[in-house]
Amino acid sequence: MNQLWAKKIIAPLFVCACFMMLFHNGYSFGFFAHRKINRMAVFTLPPEMIGLFKNNIEFLSERSIDPDRRAHAVPGEAERHYIDIDHYGVHPFCVMPVRWNEAAERFSEDTLRRYGILPWHIDKMVYRLTRAFADGETERILLLSAHLGHYVADACTPLHTTRHYNGRTPAQRGIHAFWESRLPELFASNYHFFTGRAEYIPDPLEKAWELIKISHYKTDTIFHVFDSLSAAFPEDQMYAYEMRGQSTTRVYSQPFSSAFHYGLNGMVERQMQRAVKTTGDFWFTAWVNAGQPDLQNFEQQTVSDRFLHFLRKQSNSWGRVKAPAGRPNPTGESFQ
């Protein structure tokens, strides 16, 4: 009886705990930043749209983290969060076609998927959201909007554009979560997020590639600033121990984090602002491309309990996977 109990209770809990350790280390920007970006993007929308989105702002914020939660559980999801553009050479933007069919013909679809498909997936998400607006399906509109905001934020995260996503050297290991999670958590309360009114984007795919290019050109700065500070800080001053939940975790210290943040000269704030503005732009563009359907009749609609139950059930299933899928976790070694 005791053995049976162990198999039925302890083993699944162990699997879940292992998954949650992977899940906690996370993929992009950090849960805090993703929620913040989607929340603030709502305020870029015009009067014709803002009612529906503002009345469901908590849903849009909370569901922004769904793609990260399923990245280790659903095969084919992880590749949507990044593009290792530096795999394609010293001048990758000169050789990589913007359009999917042309890129697949040149490099093969398997290669594209292996090294990430983020810009193309953003374009696909804009198309799906456009169809949802045209069909007048409010729950689908809200869920796709939340998820689209996640991928846009990923494209504004420089370390999502390089195969050295967690550092070029062993000494830089951990830089991924440092840039996109710890810095926003420590300093975003002082950021300015009112980025202006959403604007129409004529070519969403071109815009997605623009985000990737801007982000990628910042990676050298991130590594350089980190290395410079690492040489100046004794190790016992670089790190500290903080309580996270009920466990003690080693993190970069407040002084080292402040120095890194200052050395980046506002980079994290600017990239979060870019994510906020572009998320709103894409939401607005999808609505315009759908024919600007009247959303005022839906302003007071909220997501149904039935739909929320379905989403909770889906989320629970992600936590029960026995073997993580997709790209290695960003806390793993990516240096060569």
C-alpha cells in the first residue's frame, strides 16, 4: 500500500517539482515584465478599442505568460520565442530573407525551426488576431492579443536574438535572467510607460524583423558592460542571497545590479517601452485589417467561467509533462 501511494502521489509531485524548477527559470523578459507590457499596451489603444481591452486588462496581463508556461511542455512552442540570427553569419540580416518561403528555400525549414522562428510567428499571430476580430469572437480576440504581446516582448529582448542567449563565456552564465527578469523587477517602478497612441503597421512581418534587428545590435553592449563590471566587482559583492518563496536563492546583488543597469544606459526601459508601443500597434493593426469592427457592443463582456476553466485545465496539463520539450532552458550553458 505504501509503495502504491508513493507511485501515485510522490512520483507525480517529483515530476511536477522538476518541471517547476525549469519553469521558474523561465524564458523571456520575466513574468513581471510580460504582465506589465501587456497592461500598459492597453493604454495605447484608440477609444473604439480601449473599452473591451481595459475591462479585461487583468486577463490580458495574466495570460501574457502562457507562452512561457507551455514552452517546456508543448513541442514546437519553444522555437517561437527566439531567433538565433547570428547562426547565419557575421552579417545575418544581409543573407536572411524576410519572407518565410524564401528563407526556407535558402536554409531549409528544419534549420529555421532549429534556430528559432520568432519574427515569422509574430506575423502569424497578427493574422490570427485579425481573423478573430473579423469573426467577432471576443474570447479569442483577448487570448490572442495576450499571447501576441508576449512574442512582441520576446522580440524586444536582445538575448532572444543570439545563440549565446545565456552568455558567451562561462563567467556570463545567468546573464539571460539577469537582464530580462532581475533588472525589470528592481527598476521598472521608475520606468515611463506612456508611449503614445497606437499606430497602423503596413507590414507586420517587416516590423517584426525591425524589432529583431534593433534587439540584436544591443547584445554586444550587454556582454561588454557585464564583463567590465565583473572585472571591477569582487565575487562576494556581485552576488547576494534572497528569499524567493520559501527558498533562499543566489542572485546578483543590488549594488552589482544597479551598476549593470546604469551601465546599460536605459536599455531595459527603452526595450520595454518599445514592446509596449509595438504590442499596441499590432493590436490596432489587426483591428484595422479586420475592417474596424464595432467593439462597443462587447465592451462589457468578460471572459466566461467556462473559458477560464478550459484555460486552467490546459495550464495544469503543461505542469504535468514528464519530459520538457523544446530548447534547453536559458539557465543551461549556451557558450561555446
